[in-house]
Amino acid sequence: MNVKTILNAKGSRVETIRPTETIAEAVKRLRQHNLGALIVSDGGSTVGGIISERDIIRALATTGAGILQMQVGELMTANVHTCAPDDTVANIMGTMTAKRIRHLPVVADGALCGVISIGDVVKVRLEEVESEAHALRDYISSG
């Protein structure tokens, strides 16, 4: 299975935020859309960075509530790992595990076309394991 298949099932809608917005606005949108991260983008079609709940909590722990007035661009992760629609689930699982990240923006021809979360990957993997177990049960009971 590949990233394109996951996006076809879950949709390719991506919530973005401009780097000039405040962290308070980012927190509001994360809660409003029940997300763990927002893609930082000036126009919504490219990836300029990513801001996650983790980024905000870590800054809050070290800096305090004053971070809420900071701009997203000051706190975001600028060096963003991305994936392509043709990447396999195994490949992105490896990237997420090795890099300790929970969200991978999907980019095709330089344009943002979706986001894959660790939850999406786990869901797909569980479906694959259940399908394999069902096939094995059928094989054993028919033999």
C-alpha cells in the first residue's frame, strides 16, 4: 500500500497556518480541527514548516505563556521531512520511526497535496494484519 491509497481513503484536506499568525491562533486551530499539527505555509500550496502540539508544549515548558504571542514562524520546525504519493507505508513508517515524527506532509511536484499522520499509518497496518489473519483462518479451516 502507498501514500496515495491512504489519501484516497481519508481525503487530502490540509489545515495550514501562515508563519505570521500567533501561537495562540495555532492552538485555537489545533483544537478546532482536532489535529496534532498544522502545516506552515504562506499560500497553502507549499510547505514552509510544521508546528505541532509537541513544539508548543516544549516551548511553553521552557518559556512560559508568553509564547502565545509569538509568531508561528518563530517556533515552527523549518526542516520538514516530507513524503510523496508513491511512497510505501513501510517507507514512511521507517521515516517516522527513525526521525521520531508523527506527521509527514505529502508533496507532489513541489505542491502540498496531503498529510499522513502516525495514526493513519497504524490504521492501515492494523487493517493489513487483520486481513492477513482472516486469510490464514480461511486457509486453515478449508484445508
